Amino acid sequence: MKLSKIARLALGATAALAIAAAAFGVAQAQQKAAGRGIFTIVIDGSSTVFPISEAAGESFQQQMQGRVRVTVAESGTGGGFRKFCRGETHVQDASRPITSTEMLACQNSGVRYIEIPIAFDALSVVVNPSNPVQTITIEDLKKIWQPEAQGRITNWRQVNPSFPNLPLSLYGAGTASGTFDYFTEAVNGKAKASRTDYQPTEDDNVTVQGVAGEEGAMGYFGMSYYLENTSRVRALGISYQGKPPVRPSPQTVENGTYVPLARPIFLYVNVAALSRPPVAQFVNHYLTNATTLVRQAKYVPLPASAYQTGLERVQRKSAGTAFGGKNDIGATITEVLQRPLVLTPTS
């Protein structure tokens, strides 16, 4: 059946409205329809980056004196990217670079993005303070976390004869988390390759509670959560490639000795959303105050030149990623910032 001209125009208008809603966020479109006067900036994604964005949102709201609201959720990097690539959020917190699948999802929905490294993190492997184990090798971590360990490695002594005879219980990031992706690739050699008989969560406080409550428990999460809970959990020193063990700290991240679990963490900004002045003002506020915000959240700030590069990318609306859809274990920020940006995955 042929549609009338009026019907065709109506369908076209409906499609245009749908695209506009995706570009500026479903939450913003709903807010406009309700006639509310306060603009809401919507952020979601990594629980690791959450403390930095939460602090940025709070300070920006104070600066704007109630004229703008900032909401920050923590669906995990993967869960956040699903929303971001549908145009439902303005800013995406990410504890790893955007993947090739996510790049294609954003491309298919017309979402262009600016990639901004925001801080350095040290993935921290933590145990109960009463556990006598002080250090561990990457090889022994692999014995614990590789898929083949599922249902088999259930006691610390099975990992290493020098370890105590303690039942081993495990806590860690959920599968939608960028922390899960980075940890499994750095430890097991392949992203998402992990045993599944552990307690997964997108809320790192759950891991803190679990490890603090069981003598034989082990967990992992970003350094901020470890430094906030040093009275409840203890970080293991990590030995890599036969080198002496190193514990996570701002100093060991800065001097490059905490490998391979030190990593950059990111913001991704929807280019179309920057046409809204509050979003542009917020991103400028975030990057201008990044050093202070990152330190408050107990992560390691990047060099000032990196934040200046981020501001320039925002000003020029330089879209794309420097990673081509793949993680890069051990990448330095200086080297990454010099790479060309791409919007399609590299082989």
C-alpha cells in the first residue's frame, strides 16, 4: 500500500526525531519533553573512572550553581559503551580503549567520539590482611585465574607449595568491565579468558567486603579502591619476568616499575553532544582541573601536556581512537598521544 505524502512526511519527521534523541541522549530528550529547565549531563561506564568523574561532576555543579545537573553511573566499561554507542550518554568512562565491536556499533549509529586519556591506574591484587602471602608472580596469578583453573585450583597451596593451606575464594570485575578485559589479557594472555567460578561485580565495594571477610580470599580492582581500604585489604607485590615484586602505588606507576598491571584510563565524549554548551563547559572543566581531580580520586595524573592535548582534541572535535580497537598492554601515554586517530578498527 502506498503512503500519502503527509504520511511519508510524518514518518520522516519521526525518524529525524529518533536520530536527534540518540545524538543528544535519551535522558536529555525525555527531560526536554517534560519541560524541565535544568540540563542533565549523562555519564556512565567504568567503576574505576567513576570516582574521578563523580568529583568532576560535583565541582562543576557547584560552579554552575544549580543550573546544570551531572549524573554519573557505573555500568562497567562494556555496559557503558553499549549505551554510549546508542547515543544515550554524553560522556563514557572507560578503563580500557574502545574495542573494534564498539567502534562499529558507534559507527552504525552515527556516534562520533573523542578519546581522552585521563589518568594512570594500577590494577591492584588484594588479599585479606591475615593471609601470610605477601607477593605473587604473574605466572602464579595465571595458575589461579586461567580458564583451566576452574573447579581445580581451590586452595592456595595448589598454586605454590610455599603458600598456606587455605581455601581460595575469588572476587573480581564483571565481564562487562574494562578492568576484567585488561586483567585477563595482562595475566592470562587473552582478554576475557578467565575462570568463571568467582564472584563477579561491577561494584568494587563488593570485592572489598568479600576479601575483608574471608581469610583465603583474593580480588582485584583499581588502585583507588585499594588505597581507600588499606585497613581492610592488603595489596600483593607483583613479580613480572623474574624481577623483584612491586606493590601498586602512585610512585611505582610513575617510575614504570609496576608492570604489567599499570594502565591508562579514559573518557570518551560524544562529538554531537559538544554542541550543547553545558557539555562543552563540563568537559573543559574536567580537563582543566584533571590533575587535582585525579589526585583526589587516588590515581596518577598524566603530564600537563596530555591534558592540553585533550583540550585541543575537544576544541577541534578530533574524533577517533589511537588504539584501533585493541588493548595495548604496557603502552605509554606519550607514545599513544602521538598516534593517528582512527574511527574504523585496524587489523
